[in-house]
Amino acid sequence: MSADRKGKKAKAPACPVCGRPRVAKHRPFCSSRCTRRDLGHWLQGSYRIPTNEEPGDMDGDPDTAQDGPDQED
């Protein structure tokens, strides 16, 4: 652990899922259980950022892309 400016030891970072101390083998988590829980959150879409955009408003959406006139080969 490192010392802060006042000479106190800095607190080790905690597991982002449960708050327990991290373990190097499962970094940044404390266990394989928390690793799997975090992956489950990603797969379920729990980490989405709310926006006011409609799904078709994104650049590169093939349904709404306007690359210009279609050309025949």
C-alpha cells in the first residue's frame, strides 16, 4: 500500500461488485463469483447509459445509412 501526503496508508481499492478487498488473481474483483456477476450485468445490458437518441439515430446503422445513390455493377 502507498502512503498519502499525511503519512497515512491509502486504502486498497475495493471490488466494484461487492466492496470487499480485491484479489490479484481476479483483479479488479475479489473472486470469480464477482467476475461472473459483472459479466452477467454486461450481457443483460445493465450498464447502459441513458440517452434521448432513438436506436436508428446512431451513425453507421445500415437501416438508415445514406451513402449516396445505389450503383449497379
